[in-house]
Amino acid sequence: MREKILIVDDEDTILEFLRINLEKNGFTVVAAGDGKEALRLARQEQPRCILLDVMLPGLDGFEVLRELRKTMDVPVIMLTAKGDDIDKILGLELGADDYVTKPFNPRELVARIKAILRRVEKTAANSEEGVITVGDLTLDLERHRVEVRGRVVDLTPKEFELLELLMANPGKVFSRDALLSQVWGYDYFGDTKTVDVHIRRLREKIEVDPSSPVNIITVWGVGYKFRERDDV
């Protein structure tokens, strides 16, 4: 069965360019030219992935993403014509799974989409492996939820994958590049801000004091690790 991709851009030439390349790679494409149409089609068509332009008439891409994340966990790749880090970081903080700066290589974009879909399938396949508990933090793979001190916290799909990897390997130090490779699944060209943004967001959701984390620990000059199971 062909995977369905929703592309959202107000430029017809971009929409057609993306449609041709995605259909050539075996995807079914649904297209929207503005934010309101994007939200309608996302709910109606239930795509496996969304390519979302930042600069849209009416609701911009960030507003669309914010609305999507209220009810949907669908992976979202932001498309931006800007190279500013602030746009990329804002998108990640709102729950985007990835971003691509225009102009982009269509082969790279397709590779990123396929990597995201593989990770989604892997998470679903592993959903019967059970529950990971470390201290007062519980990650339930089957129900795809996280509890902190008995309280359920909402994580984006990427935050969940990152936390799952760390919790499944307590005490193991992961470099930023290793986390990019294992969670994002491809070469991020050295842009480790992606990892740092997601770690910061995770800490805000699971730590008692995010400024002094006890679960996700920074190993200076190396990367991050999750605390040992017996650590206090």
C-alpha cells in the first residue's frame, strides 16, 4: 500500500515539484495551498507524514503545527526558505520532527521521509516489548505514553523516541551525532542543535528541576546519558 504524504505550500511550482518527486518514489500525494486547508486535509486524509511550509497565507506553518499537535502525532517536516536558526528551533520546539531549507535536494527529502516512516514502523513493531521504568519515570511502549511521578506527560513522537533510546540504555553515553543517527536516522550535517532542543524540552517535561536534571544527564564534551537505574 502506498504511503500518503500531505504537502503544504502556497507556491504551485513547489507543490508540483514535490508531487512529481514523491509519486515517482511510490508515495500518494495530497496537497494544500494554505493553513486552513492543511488542517482540514490532515484530519480527513490521515497522512503518514506532512511536509509543511513555514510561510503560508493566513495561518502560517507554525500555527498549523501548533494546531496539529493538539490532536495528531503525525510526523511533520517543516519547509523553510530561511536559513535562520530561530525558525528551525521554533519548529522543533512546537513539535516538528525535521526541517528542510529551500532549495533542497529532492533525493535528500525523500530519504528523510523514508527514515521517519521507518522509525514510526519500528516504534509500532516494538510496542509489545513492555514498560521501561527508571525511578519515578515510566515509559509504556504499548500505550505509547510516559508517566512522571504518576502523572501522564505529553511528548511529541520524536521526544518519545529519544527518551525511549536513552531509558533503554541507562548509563550509556550517547554523543549528539549518535543520537541524530539513531533517532533521526540520517546525517544531519553536524547540526546538533536538533538534539539540544529536544533534550531541553524533555527535561522541562520530566525533571523536577530542569536546570538541575537528575534523569537526562549532560556528559560535558561528549553528549548525554540517562541515569543508572540505581542512581538516586
